[in-house]
Amino acid sequence: MCLAVPGKILSMMGDDLTRSGRVSFGGVVKEVNLAYVPEAEVGNYVVVHVGFAIAILDEAEAEQTLRDLEQMALEA
């Protein structure tokens, strides 16, 4: 089973394969590799799996996913 979590890009650094960014997951900020999403920009939401951003999400979809995860945690 895989779990990919959406997060918002706060800042970016590096180029090509060394491209990374600080990404906020509901207030928890982690450094994430952005090499797989070269078109990503600060303010975009990205889906992150094991430290790599694998896709860009629109804001509404990302926020709905975060609400769903929060609800699941409350019910556990």
C-alpha cells in the first residue's frame, strides 16, 4: 500500500536533479525533492511520496484531500 500526501511548496532551491523545496504538510515542513515536477512553482500543491514530489495538484483538490485525511485521523 502506498500513501502520497499533498503539501504546499513554500520555497525552492537547486536545479534539475538537485531541485528541492521546503513543503508544508498542514504546518509540518519537510524538504522534498522536486526533480520529477520541473514545472512546479512556489505556492503549488504537490503530491509527495517518500520524499519526492510526484505530481502537482490544484488547490481545491489538495485541500479536500487534507480534510479527508484529518477526518480519517479523528475517526481512528
